[in-house]
Amino acid sequence: MKTREEILADIVMVIHEQLEIEAKDIKESDYLYEDLCLDSLEMMELVAWIEAFYGIEIDTDDIDQMYDMTIEELISMVEKFLN
């Protein structure tokens, strides 16, 4: 089971690669849409990566809620699915 810090590192890495934002500039308090400006395609790519990497399936309702989530809240959601 991954720790919260490992999940954070994984998500920061994929956002860094996907959006070309410096990893050091990505904070747990950043909102996926408002602060990091993930558009719908980038959000679906993030969802696909999370599902494949962690072997989980995120339902449509959770995906819709992700637009208003911070990275911290996303980590909590991933933890919920992993438990």
C-alpha cells in the first residue's frame, strides 16, 4: 500500500509531465482546474493514468467532482479507492 506522500509524488510527477509545470511549483492546495488549469482532455488523461497506475476505476460522479478538487482532495480520493 502506498503512503500519502508516495501518492502525492506520483500525482505531482504525472501533472508535471502532462502540463510541463515544474514539480516544485505544484502544491497540495492547488485546485486541478482553477490553479493548474487542467482542461477536460487533460483531466481525462489524468483519470486514465490514475486508473491504470493504481488499478482502480473512478466513476463518472467522482470524475465530475475532480474539477473542484485540490491535489490534497484527489489524494484522499485515491486513498479511499485503495482501501
